[in-house]
Amino acid sequence: MTVTPIRSRRAVRILGLDPGLRRTGWGVIEAEGPRLRYVDCGAILPPEDAPMGQRLAELHHGLMAVLDRYLPDEAAVEETFVNMNPSSTLKLGQARGVVLLAPALKGLSVAEYAPTLVKKSVVGAGRAEKAQIRMMIGILLPQAAPKSEDAADALAVAVTHAHHRSAVTQVRDAL
């Protein structure tokens, strides 16, 4: 009789990111099967009066500090919507590039999720308001007390990834 060893399950640490040039929210959770556990959250606030290059550098340094402190296994980023102002869209795209780059430099896979999917995954409706997201984060992660909407949104991205990560991994492995 051949006995196949049972692999012990380990919680996966997920970093959720809500990109922005003024404020980039981050949230760290652990997922073990359907169970979620809050680790920490916050926001990176580059100086608004600094030149663009310095703001992006501050964002990068802040993200690398979060990555070094919490050592996530995977990262997830909320996709950004296209703004009516091309200049604002371009600046947000530059910040988003930094947000995608930092975890990739650490060798992490980085999943991306549309804002409507994040809202639907957490609240159940793709057009949910920020207050509804924050309320559901409090229910899903009772220990969490995000101090900003950006941190709450980042936790929502992490929760979304926890719910959808097996599908993302299967697609990535198929490629």
C-alpha cells in the first residue's frame, strides 16, 4: 500500500494595493482556505509638493519597506479607471507602474483586479460605495480598523485576491 503524505497547509500572505500618487493604500492579510486573517494596513503618502520623480521614489521606498516588513507571498493591485483628464490619468499611470514594479522586484506574482470585481467580491455589488466597502472589511476582517479609505480599499483588493487566487494561478500556469 502506497501512502501519499498530506502536505501541511500554510497560510498565504497577500498584499493588496490601491494605487494612487497622493495616497497608495496597502493591506496585508493571510488566507488559509476560506479563512482570512488581518495582519496590518496603512497608506503611503508621498509629499504632494515634491517633484514627480521624488514622489515616485518615495512611493517606491514606502512600498519596499512594506514588502520587507511583511514578506507577502503574493500581491494584488486594483486596476485604475481612465480619468477624463489625460494629465491626471498619465500621473496615476506612473504611480501604478511603481506599485506593480515593487512587488515584482521581490519576485512576487502580481494579480490585477477591476474595481467593480473588487466591490462585487467584498460587498456583493459592483457599484458599492466606499462606506459599504469599509463596513464589509470590518465584518470580513474583524481585527481590521483601517484609518483611511485607501487602506480599506487595499484590504478589499487582498480579500478579492484571496477569493480568486486559485483561478488566477490556474490561468497563469496554463500560459
